[in-house]
Amino acid sequence: MVRIGLDVGATKTVGLLCTESGRVLHRVRQKSAVKDPDKLYADIRNLIQKLTGESPERPAAACIGIAAFVDHATGHIHYAPNLQVENFPLGERLERDLGMSVHIDNDVNCGVLGETRFGAARGVQHVVGLFIGTGIGAGIVTHGHLLRGARGIAAEAGHTLFIPGGRACGCGRRGCFEAYAGGRFISESVVRACRTHPKSRLCAEEAKNLTGVWRAMSDGDPVARQIWDKAILALRVLVTNLVTLFDPEMVLLGGTVIHELPQVADSVREFLVAQRLRGILHTIPLTQAVLGGDAVALGAACLPDQP
């Protein structure tokens, strides 16, 4: 059986034509439309149609992981902060226009699901997954199934509170973890820092992201050190809180930041080992995701198998 899996993120959309066993038959990548729900919808619909045309048989379903608060039962997008789309009936419109079964869930839910089916957490029944990229998202698998909550928006860990009244976050609140360690906010912090400290080593870095911050900090730059320390503290506290709440067998770390900068995972691991609450936190393994840019789309293709 062939399915279509999409990963609709804040900057790019990845589309896969794949089998139930996770074998990728065809792959397409394009930019994501932002601030325009109708353009976003048209791009998603056209990509599904393109992948359908590449299939040797009619795909059984079109499955989408999207960076949004989404009702998985209906495919209704409540809010997508980084795509700037709100209250949009994506699933209903796609099913009507395409005439096929459509399944939609949060992108990190799908990424963690993909890793439990085909990747680093394969066969693990209790997983806390944290993906760090443009934003920060989490997915919780318990007894082999996604934890979604009453409205499908459980595990939005990036939008839990780190510092009350702190930095403004894209979700409309202040002080969220994402506002201190999400990629978009790291870039904004670097730009602000270079305005006030133009001689900082950080300003010479072409990459205005955590990788650039790491390089400048490694050269002894104190401005970069401040940004790094705040971001790492946020991630350390967030992972420790998630472990304490959900008691997983494994913490799975993924996303572009983890892929490009393994020092982040090392720093989080050191902190977790130092926490000996109930004498077990330091024994829980932190594992890096292995499916890379295919994780979300492959996990999305597994959505029809989830309750």
C-alpha cells in the first residue's frame, strides 16, 4: 500500500510518496507559503496531486504533519504561529477537493511517530520527543500511541512557560520556552545583539543562528555566551520538566538545531545526568533522531494506523 506523507514547516514543505514499511518512492521539496492560508492550501493540494501522479497505484491516503495546533480528528488548523495561519479547515477542504482520505496532525507528533516506527526509537513504547528548529515542538508517545489531549494540542512544550512576563512569543504569550531557544528567536537575538555590540565576534558570523552563536562563543565572545547560556538553560529546564512529567523510556532529540549542533544535546545530557530526582532521571537515555528531514513526513504517513 502506498501513502503520501507531507511535512509542512515554517520554511519548507517536504512531500514523500512511501510504502507502509517506510520505503521512500519519490520525494519533493518546496518553500512553504506564510501568512496566506489560501496560497498554503493551494501549494499543499498541488503537491499531493503531483505525488499522486508519481504513484504506481492510487495512494491510500494523504497524510500531513504541520507546524500548528491542529485537531487531528478533523484536520482543522486552530493556529499555526510560525506559518501565521489561524482557524483554517485544511482537512475538510483537501478531502472535498482531492476525493481521498486525509489525515493531519502536528508536525512534531508526526516526527516522533516516525522515529518510533522507523528510526532511533523503533519499538520503544514510552518516548518524549523534542524537536528544535524554527520553533520548539514536542511529541509524547505512551504505550506506543500519541498523546494528543482533548482537543489534539497536547505536548505543545515550546509554548509552556519559562519566564513569566518574559520575551514575546509567536503564539501571542510572553515567556515561552520557544521565545528563548527557538531558531527564529535566536536569530532575532543575534540581530539585536549586533546592533548594540557591533564589535562582537558574533556579528562576523554569516549564520545568524545557534551554530553561529556557538562558533563565536567558542572564540571567547561574551555576547554570544549570553545568548547561548539562556538558550541552553531553557532547553535543559524543558527536557527535565518533560522527563519528570512523563517518565519516558527515552528522550528523543531532533530538528535542525540538534542535527547541525550536537553540542546542544551534550549540554542537555550533562544537566539531566546531574538531576537525580527519584534516583532515575540520570538513567534515562537521550537519543538523537536519525531520520533527518524525512521524519515528519514518514510519521505522517503512519497516522491512519493511530487511534
